[in-house]
Amino acid sequence: MLQSRLFSHTQKEAPKDDPSVNARLLVRGGFVDKLMAGVWSYMPLGWRVLTRINHVIREEMEAIGGVELHMPALHPREIWDATDRWKVEEMYKLKDRSGRDIGLGWTHEEIITHIALSHISSYRDLPQYVFQIQDKFRDEPRAKSGVIRGREFSMKDLYSFHRNQEDLDVFYEKAKHAYRRIFERVGLTAYCVEASGGAFTKEFSHEFQVLSDAGEDVIVYCSSCDFARNQEVATDLKECPHCHTTLQTSKSIEVGNIFKLGTKFSDILGLAYQDEAGEKCSVVMGSYGIGPGRLMGTIVEVHNDSRGIVWPVEVAPFKVHIIPLSEKGEDRARLLYQELEKKGVAVLLDDRKERTAGERFSDADLIGIPWRVVVSDKTLAEEKIEVKKRNETDATLMDAASFLKLVC
RNA sequence: CGGAGAGUAGUAUACCGGCAGUACACCUGCUUUGGGAGCAGGUAGACCGGGUUCGAUUCCCGGCUCUCCGACCA
């Protein structure tokens, strides 16, 4: 893509109305734009990142059998009355022109269970795993920390339907591993943390937490094994119950959570199936969430330096950023740009007119694309291009063919 | 929802009870071209409502918005 087509501009100064690291860098780089507290637009650059994150999530959900669907955000009151959750304060409530009560979706257990009523009736229909990536609306008392805690935010929610608890338990472990892979692929070290199971179960649920001062949670975790627990449910726990190492404490960002719903929703809403013997049984459910927008904010919180964002390759908006520094350089840069596009490499060409080298470099550092290629009279004199990785300080001169081999 | 702070141009800021200034960005021209370059010219601004006052962006009151701390957070 041509940088002149990006729509957004970079900013030298961060707006003072949001001091979090992710907001400062994402706004300055032109990735996002704040409309009101907790409500963000994703500009072309930011949307590309979100799309890449969603791609990783889709792959991993599909790898464990998940099938994507899409549910509405506009919900009739009746469906929430059934579970007595219309009273939940986080739900945005409005009336349509006929005076009917409408809620904006802040989660979809009720909706998916309602849908399942007409599609699941036999043991032959089970198990099922469906997910969506969709915007949720929550009337948070206080939005904060840039894109990390919003009032409208994207969420991947997967719901699983099972014959019995054992089947849920097996899938739950699979989902846990899929989550681990997702966070690893997007460049995050996430602890799988034991947390309150809430009203639905006596068991722990699991949250995926990334250590960061920008987080709102506090976890205790073990530095020698993978034990971790939310401080809310870790009262007086001083040493690891597995290996007796002294536990560490840290603030952290909750980037995902999974929990076993059991038969709570199916019992209330009457979701049952008949088994081989014709016996009616409650469907056992699980629910699995990840916030892709929050993930993006968390990646920025973790991967940045004094110059800007340092995107992990898997979620970077582009893989290569080409910067020409002269007219001749621009001609050569365009050729390289075309070669890379032809090979399917996501590439951004700084085609902006009359920019100084310093300005281009600063913007490149801010935007944080993994590979930076400079084409100038200096490099052309040696028939080379200059290649530098965003997370390294030294640049290398090489010929274009070697670079193509490196990134394709 | 409790407590605190802040609202001046696209962004960051200054001053002031009496013509609102600067930097960056943006536009024009010239120069410059390996780390936000220079010169000249230009476009663009006081959150809303009320009060005090000859006069309010400035002082007072109310509202709205944003941020922070707390509460909340399937």
C-alpha cells in the first residue's frame, strides 16, 4: 500500500486526553481515533492490525473445530428477562419508536442458547462449537487505558455445547491450548490464571493474563512452573502449591477468559437433547472470550520503545516499510514495492512528497513495521538497499534479491 | 457512582477583565535532502448556558465533555 493512501497522519505530540501508552502510540501513529470515552475508530493502519489478530484467532478456533457465525447486537428485552439479566447495569438499554425495550449485546449466552433451541435436540447434534467476532457494548462506569477498557469493543466469543461434563472438560482443555497458541503467535506471554468461576460453577474459570502495569488485575504467579492465580481468589497464598516456590505478584491485563457454564443457561432456557435411550438431558455449555482490540492495546503496551511501536511480525500492519530518500531512490523503491506485492508480501511504500529523511525515519519507527528498507543514492551507488529490523539497531546493505529471499 | 483535576486552532501550549500569541501539522513559493531542515508568506482557535461588568476567553454559578484515584468489571 502507498503511505499517501493511508488516510491518517502521524502526530508528533500525543493528545493529552489519554495518557496510557497504548493510546499515545496508537493515536500518534494514526492507528486509532477516539470518538468518546471508551469508543474508538480503527483507522486503516489499526484495522489492518486488528484483521491480522482476528486471522490468528480464526485459525486457532477453527483448528479446534470452531465454526464462525455472526449474531446481532440488537436484542429484544424478553430474551434477557428469561435469565433475569435485563437488570444488568452494564447493558445499554434503549427503546425503539414503538416503545419496545431493546438491549445492546454485551455478551451472547442468551442469544446463542436461544438459537441452539431450534438446532440442537438430539445427541447426534452434539458437540458443537460456534464463535463470532463482533462488537460488544458495555456501559462501563469508567472507560480507561486507551483501547484496553472500552464501552464498545470487539470480542471473539466461542460457545461450546456438549452431552455431558466430561465432554466439556476435554474440549475446555483443547480451548485452553488454542488460547495459549493465540497469545504466543501474537507475541504475548500470557499466564493461564485460575480465577473465580462466578455464579456458574464451583470450579475455577481461567483468565489469560499478560503482565503489565497498564493492567487492572493483580495475579500471583510462580516463576518456576506455570501456576498462576488471580489475587481475588488467592488469599494468603504465599508459595506455589505445585513446586513450593515463593510466588510473585504483578499487575496484569486480562486478554482472554474461558469458563464452564455447565447447564445454567440450558436449564433456564430449556436447551435439552434426547440421548440414545430417548432420555431428555440438559446440554452442557462452555464459553470462551478474547478481546482482539484489547489484545492490540496490550501488544503495544508490551512491545514499544522510546521511538514508537515494535509490532511482532504476525500482527504487524505491513511486513516491510520502504523508504526512498531521493528521486532515483524512489524509482528503485517502486520496483521493489511491485516485486514484493507480486509475491504477496504486505508492503508499505513511503510515497509522500517532500519529506525529510528524519521525518520518514521517525514515522517508520513510530508505526513500527518489522522490516525497514531504505533506498537512496548512497545505497544505489553500491547497487544495494539498506535493510533494518525495527527491533534491532544495525542496518545491513544487501542486494534486492537477497532481501526478497529473506522476507518471502 | 464517590473524590480530584482539566477544557484556548487538527495537535501541544502561552498570556490576559480591553485587537488571543507561539510551536508542530496544513497551504503557496524558494532553498534543503541519511534522523521530525531553513527562509518568506498564508489558512485555522476560547465547550455550552447563565451571572457580575461599560466590556468576560479570563471572575462567579450551573451543565456537558475528557482524564486520574477509588468503587465496579462473565
